[in-house]
Amino acid sequence: MADATTRPEDVDIGQLGSMFGVQTRNDPDYLEYDIRGRGYTERLFFNCGASYLGFMLGGGVYGTVQGLRLAPSNAPLRVRTNALMNGFGKHGATAGNAAGAVALMYTSFECMAESAELDKLCGDQAWVNPVAAGALTGGLFKAGAGVRGAALASAIGAGLA
């Protein structure tokens, strides 16, 4: 009767394939790496999500204060709670949506500026891409306010970047 147990040193791991992370080909396996950091979609999701969440909470706190301030002081607790929740929902959603839209535009314009290599065109200056993206974002966000409003928002966007 033959021994059914096999010693570990008798097993050829190369025959098991890539199940255990063993390479079967001779060329090296490289990880993909973008020299400029995260890709467009990763930055877009992070910027939009963080902006929406932060401004929704900030606007909600402002709306909560406004709701408590405008609620009648002698009203029952149920009415004051309703005013509080209405204020949070109204101001939080408005601020969050606006911030998410601005983050979407800013990230898109910044990616376009990186693709066009504006920083290389301006003498390898690192500040050019964010400033151009901020100016375009401000101008587009307030384009409906007329030329003067869009120019002012563009200057503010470039200054904040």
C-alpha cells in the first residue's frame, strides 16, 4: 500500500498557475500608475461628494437656526420641530446641490487644463491649471447673472483657487 501523503517540497507550485500569485510568464507585471495622481473620475467623485456633504451639513445648520428663529416661541414642540426640519431640508439641499455643481465644473475644467497642458504653456507654473479652472467655473456658474456678474464670479473663482 502506497503512502497517500505528499510532502510539501514535492509539489511543483508552477503547475498550480496563478491561483497562488505565481507568475507563469517571464515578463514583469507592472501596476498602472498615472504620474499626475488620481484619474478624472476619482477626483470628480471625491470632490462632488465632499462638497455636497459639507455644504449640505453647513446649509442644514443654517436652516436649523433659521427654522428655530422663525418658529413662534409659544408654538407646540411639534410645530417647532417641523420648522426646524423644513429649514434644514430647504437650505441644506440648496447649498449642497450648488456646491456639488461647482465641484463638478471645477474638476472638469481642471482636467481639461491638465489635458491641454496649460501649465507647460505658461513656463511650467503649477498654479496655472487650478486658477484657470477656478476662473472658468466661476464664470460659467454665474453666466446667467450677466457679463458683470460672471466676470466678478470668475475673478472670485480664480482667487479662491
